[in-house]
Amino acid sequence: MPLPPLSSPFPLLNLKGKPLLPIVQGGMGVGISAHRLAGAVAAENAVGTIASIDLRCHHPDLMEKTRRIRDRDANKAAIQAANLTALDREIKKAREVAQGRGLIAVNVMRAVTQYQDCIQQSCVSGADAIVMGAGLPLELPDLTADFPHVALLPILSDVRGITLILKKWMRKKRLPDAIVIEHPAYAGGHLGAPKKEELGDARFDFNVVLPGALETLKELGLEAENIPLIPAGGINSHERVKAMMALGAAAVQLGTPFAVTEEGDAHPNFKKVLIEAKREDVVEFMSCAGLPARAVKTPWLAKYLAREQSLMKAAEGKTHRCTLAWDCIISCGLRDANPKHGQFCIDHQLLAAVNGEVDKGLFFRGKASLPFGRAIRSVRELIAYLLSGEKPALAL
């Protein structure tokens, strides 16, 4: 017998006319949020999100097809095709799990080479929404013009960025269906600040950005209820959800707490690393994509950080061909010999993490403590706690 639907003490989130629980699961790649997690979240009538990057990692047949291709151009084409096939499979599987409830979103990073193809494939395959960050999604309305039913959610971090996107999109006669506001001082993975030194800047504080964004909407003649604001980063309790709603949020987004749920798509070792990490183990560094990032200081990351400055200084003028013959991101510090960017292969390290290789992987994680401590609980229990404040007995 199916469980009764969860209720919310907060107003429901409305996206494309569909009333939803005001909880959004953040996209986490490579492969951390795939169909199992996104489908489970959507099945509770919330927003589940698939991270689009390199999803072939969950499909042995696609990994085998792209394993031993010697011609670099053929290898690149094969990986790109395999990942679009994997994305199609994951969206359709997530929809099967959701059974018509909630929304299935796809997170597409603007920084990846194949972002346009990923957006197109997501829409064709039946995604309900596109969430886009890691760069300004200025052309997202153009890329989805043939899919007006697909909700568009840009990820931004400050009032200036929100204002820019609203004005640019207004000229295109398309508005965001919601805006995710990510705080770089707390979120995991790639962060929305240009420099590590700026992660804690006051311009990113929710008590600055949320009122500021609401004022911007008013000044532009836009109705706030038509463009919900969704803060993300450091939201790990019912109390934090209440605080965000009091500031004018329509929903909240969480990543790391969902990554360690029973339905999370990553290897058990991945979840273990995240739940056992102490606050001092979560560190910031420059990603090879040219953005600050936050992850757990695992053996690989500790070794890398010990050499980070020397590697970056030595990088200038020493270009490399992509180690995977793929060129997954538009600007790569290692491939392009950019001394201001990280000097490692991000895809290689993230693939190791999703497979549970603790000594080799890069384990992205948010800075805040986890809602259930070291306990691994279900998606339903996490959403219920965020909405009601009631923790399951074993997580107390």
C-alpha cells in the first residue's frame, strides 16, 4: 500500500502550474544524482535533479564502448554520443520512478563543452526543467525556444547576477520560472564566486540577496510569485528552511544531504566519506574549470593541495592534450596551461569518487553539517524532516 503524500506547513512551490513541495534536490555530478535519487525525490512530489555530466559512468555498456578508442577525434565523438544516450536513459528511468509525481529537472553546467547538446537532449527526453549554473546562462531561453513547457531555473549567487539575467531574458521575451540562489560559502562542488577569497563576501548572504532580488523584481515590474526564489547552500534543518521562507524564499535546494540518502546514486564509500568528514576536512581550492570548489580533503586532494601552488606556477606555457581525449569543459587549467586554474583532470577524479575510490577520488561536499549526522536515511525521511522538524528515531 503506497504511503500517504507528505504535507507542507509552507506554501507549495508552483512551477509551470504544478504545485510541489518546496524542496529541490540539487544536481551533483559526476553521477552522484542520477535517475534513482532524482526519481525518488520527484516521487515525493518535490523536484529531483539529474546532473547531466558524464552519466555513462552508470552504464557499463557505454563505458565499454568508449574505453579503447585510439583515434582522439573518434574517442571524443564516442564519449559525447554515449553521454547523450546515458542522459536519455536516466531521464526516462527517473520518470518511471516518479510515476507522474513531482518534477524531473536536469542540471547542465554552462562550463561544459557539450552544454547545448545536453540541454537539447534533456528537453527531447522529457525533462520537466533545466537548471543551469557554472557560468551565466544568457542563451538558455534561445536554446529551449522549441520547448516552452520546460521550466528554466538559472543558478546565481548575488543581486547583480540576478538583475543581469532578468534584464537579458526580458529582451528575449522569456523569464526564469524560478531562480536558484546559491551561497558560495556553504555549497559543495563548483562555487559561484570568482575567487576563493570572495567566498564569504557579504554580497552573497541570503539576508542580502533574497530581499535584494525581491526588490529587483519589483523595480522591473515583475511579480515575485511568478519567479520563485530558491536559496541553496548550508540549508540542513527545518529551522533553516523556516528562516529562508521568512526572508521571502519559495523553496530551498539541498545537495549533500540528498547525496547520502539511501537512494543516492553514488557508491557506499562516497556516502561514507561525506558523513565522516569533519568540518576542518572540508576545504576550498581552485578547480581546473577556473572556479573555486569545495570538497572533502581525501588522500588525493591532500596530495594535490600540497603541490597546488607549484603546479599552477609551472603550468604556464606547458599545454597538454586532454588526458581523456574528450575536452569535457570549455576552459581547463590542465589542458590549456592556465596557471590561475587547477592542474588536474576533474572528470577523472569525479569518476573515481562516484565509484567509491577513496584514495583517488574528488568528493565534493557542502560545508554544513548533515541533518542526520552519520545516519543514512531515506529521501522521504529527509524531506519530511525539512518540512516538519521531526527526525526519525535512529537519527536523533
